[in-house]
Amino acid sequence: MPAAQEPGGHTQLAELVKNSDYVGREFPDEGAEVERAVAGAEVDSRVQDALLSLNPEVRMVIVLADVDGYAYEEIASMMGIPIGTVKSRLHRARAAMRDRLEPIREELKVQ
């Protein structure tokens, strides 16, 4: 059954809705998606702040190892430092990040 048209050729909204496939259909909760996106952006921001608070040499090692995926030997070569120094800086960086991000972990546990 064709939808009724108002003068000027416009289809009446009520008629479209009545004949629509969307009547009775459930739609995803967009509010939950928006909330997750906002929470994710907040976590990203706090992780970035935590990284920026690290000493530059320590930050460089954790970014090269944990973000970029370089091996210890590669990092040592790139930075011109012994592999033992890479390992100790990485250990210090991970411990500092764990401490700085603990409040986020606690907040996420509550939600």
C-alpha cells in the first residue's frame, strides 16, 4: 500500500512509520557506547599523562619496548647503552607506570 502524500508530493510521516520495517525493532543503546568511548578516552589520557611524567630516558625505553615492540638488543643499539641498562630502565618504567595507573585500576574495579 503506497504511503499517502500531502499536497506538494510529501509522504505523510505517520503513514511511513506505520508501514515501516522499524516498528517494534529494538536499537542498540547508544548511551552505553558513548559512555565506553568517553571512559576509554579518559584512560588513554591518563596513560599518556603517566608516560609523560617519566624521565625521558626511561620513557624512551618503555615506548620502544612495550609500544613499538623492539627487542632489548635493538633498543640498546638505538640508544647506545648496555643491554643491562635497557632492562633496568624498563623495570623502573613499568614499576612507575604501575604505581601511577593504580588509581585507574581501582576505579575500573568499582564500575
